[in-house]
Amino acid sequence: MLKGRIQPNHIPVNKFSWAVIGMPALTIVELSGIEEELEVVDLPDRTVASGGNTKAVEFTIMMPMHHTVEQAAMEQWFADCTAQKVGHRKSGALAHQAVNDAAPGRTWTTLDCILSKRKLPDLAMTNEGELALVEWTVRATRLIPV
């Protein structure tokens, strides 16, 4: 049914990067879907009106625990967010590459990002030795298509 309807050179879900200003290149093996939601107001006549703003967006990233330089940078950023140090809000670019690297993909700017949570992996002696990943929760003020 879709044959001939999907344009060539699609954007796969496994070709992406998130570059954050002031951070080393991050090896992100998984990035959750990002929802941006408009604030709305329920009116007395049971209709809905736009509040004119969007809510903050939230997403998670998964990074290899053994990438020590990257994890140290994330730990420092998390500490800066905890202390609310100047510069703890960072912006970045989420880039999706098309199948053909020469073709344009899609890019979004993530504005005023902070780290709000760190989750270490579950551990089990019975595990076959999977890659240990640290999950970071990121909150951003805006998501802007470029």
C-alpha cells in the first residue's frame, strides 16, 4: 500500500546525533522521542484556546558508562545544574541524517537544556555482559526546527 508513496532517501531512526555547545562529542546509543506540547486553556463553553506558549520538553539519552571523558562531562554538567552555576543551561542541535549522507536530513535546536536526572543501569550477576548504559534526563525550554 505504501509502495511508491514514500519518497526516496528516508531518514532512519538509527542515524542521529545530539551536539551540545561546550560539551565533547557524545556517544548516544538511544534518545527517546521528544514531544512538544502547546499549553491550552479549557474555556467555559467547553472549547479549547491556545495559551500561546509551549511546555518544556523532556527526553532521555542513553550513553555507555565506560566512555569516561563523556561521562565526566555529563557529571560536571549535572553538578553545575544542581548548583545552578552560570552556564548550566546549554543549547544543542539534534541532527537526523538521511540514508544518503549527501542529502539533507532534519535538525532541531534544543534551547536552554538542563540535566534533571541520572539513572544508573540495573545490575545482575546472571546478565550475559550487556553494555552498561547511563540514562540522563534532559529538559529543554524549546525545540525549534532548523
